[in-house]
Amino acid sequence: MKLSKEDKEIIREYHESDPKGWNISALAREWGVSRGTIQFTLYPERLEKNYQHKKRREQVNAKRKKK
């Protein structure tokens, strides 16, 4: 399930208003998505970091295959 812009805004508002009550797991259950989806919605810099790590792993694996 893909979250709409409105859903993302609501998720951020819920989490900011009560971070302990609306933790990542609770938000994921409420919206029926993975914890990763919620985490990347709340912390988009983590998504970028994840992409960078994936890109580096793919480069390393490509070099290994050439050997």
C-alpha cells in the first residue's frame, strides 16, 4: 500500500503529538504498512542513507563478479 501525501502528513502529526503512544510500530499497524515505510516517512534522511548503502553494495558485488 502506498501512502498518500495526506496520510504522510497525518502520520507525522500523530507521531509529533504523542511519540510514545504513536510509535513506529503503532503507526504501521494503524495504516497497514511496514515499519520501514513509517520510518522513512518520519525520517526521510534514513531513506536516502539506505539508497546510498544499497548502491555501494551493488557496486561491490559487481566488482566481485568480475573477478
